Amino acid sequence: MLTQAQIRTYEEDGQITAPVGLDKQTVAKLKLKMESFFANHPHLDQDYAYDVFKYDKSWLDLAKCPEILDIAAQLIGDNIICWGSAFFAKKGIGGKATPWHQDGQYWPIEPLETCTVWIAIDHANEENGCMKVIPGSHKERKYYSHHRDDSDETVLNQAMDLTELPHSEIRNVVLEPGMFSFHDAFMVHGADANNSGKQRGGITFRFMPASCHFNREKAQKMVKELGVVDISKRELFLLRGADICGLNDLCED
Ligand SMILES: O=C(O)CCC(=O)C(=O)O
């Protein structure tokens, strides 16, 4: 759980590294599970493999882990839907950068209140391109303009220019295996390419309060207008509480 001071840090910065994490044995099992996941799905890009649940729902067990959900509940409330899962398991050779971006920019969630947990399976540090955040960049709850970048050098095709920001102090999110970082959907973040020779495995889960609507029609429009990945058919898993919004078509897991 987070202390009140840590919750305030998240509110101020848009990111917090949790004071709890997974034990060594659990991380070792996760690492093997990640390796066998990619061995079984060789067509997936390890640098960014999204919608992991589509291939293997057993990853939901990790998203449901109480250490993670208790913190998510402190940040977004007790009614929690998990709607996304993605590996950023950058291998360490021929790596792609994660451009500076805001997540919420291409998410069809109304209102946009979500948080992501980034779970380190390997060490994530400056050497192997850990996530970098601009603390406080979420605070105005506004979208900065992004441009489309379809190059093979990056894992996402929406990128923003940091010159638009009023301030841009960069913080590296350095994590040991098993540690969690949480970030807000409006927060500006990115990561350098990992060419260190050392894998930087991380998996993310996206949570929204169940008072929000995952608007599938809006998702389809975003595909047409922005050329982003089609997330209109994402499965929605209610992990805690009830669907307060009432408009979300939930999935039985
Ligand atoms: O780990 C990375 O390279 C980027 C992660 C990210 O963009 C995210 O979790 O939203």
C-alpha cells in the first residue's frame, strides 16, 4: 500500500514507484513464463507486444495480485477494470525507442481516468533504457499535440515534441526485478532504445475506474483518424467492485 505522502507524490508527479514488489521466486517464475510466451508466439515484437490477454489469459493472475490492485485502488478507487496488457520486453539488441508520448491520447476512455502499472521482470536502468517520465506533465490534464511517426525505430507511431512542455525535468524510473511503477494516462513519458545487450523485460496492465466508459465506437474512429492500433475489441475484466458506469460490456475471466 502507499502512504498518504506517496499518494500525494503520485498526484503531483503522475508517477510513483511502489514501496512493495514481487519476491525473487515469483520474479524468476515470471521471467520463465515471459520467455515461454515469446517462444510460443515468435511473430510478436518483444519491444512492444500488446494485448497479451488475447494470447494467454493467465497473465490476468499477475494483474490481480493484491499488492498491485491495492495500490491501483488507492489511485483510481475500488471499482477497477483492467482493459489492457502489453510487454515492453526490450531485448537489448536492435532496440526501438519508445517516443515521448501521453498514453491517453489514443485511448477511448470517458472520462480519461486511468493508471498503468509497469512491472519490472528484469533490471530497468539508464543503461538498458528504463522508462523516463516528466514529473507533473499530467497535471493540466490536457493533451499535447502528437505527430505520426511510422518509422521502424520506435515502438509507437504517435510521438510528441518536448518543447511544448512548460518544463521538462526528466526522471529515470529505475526498477529492480519485481518492482512496480504506476503512472497516469496524461503523463508524458518515453524510453531510449535498448542496445545494451541486457534485456529490459517489463509488462504493463492498464486499469480504469469502472465509473468510466470504454467507448468502442470512439476507438474505431481513432483508428481511422489517427492510424493508431485498433483497441475497439479489447476485453474488459472487472477485477474489483462493480461496473458503476453500466455501459461496459465485461468479460467473464
Ligand atoms: O517501457 C517502455 O518502453 C514504455 C512504456 C510505456 O510507454 C507505457 O507503459 O505506457
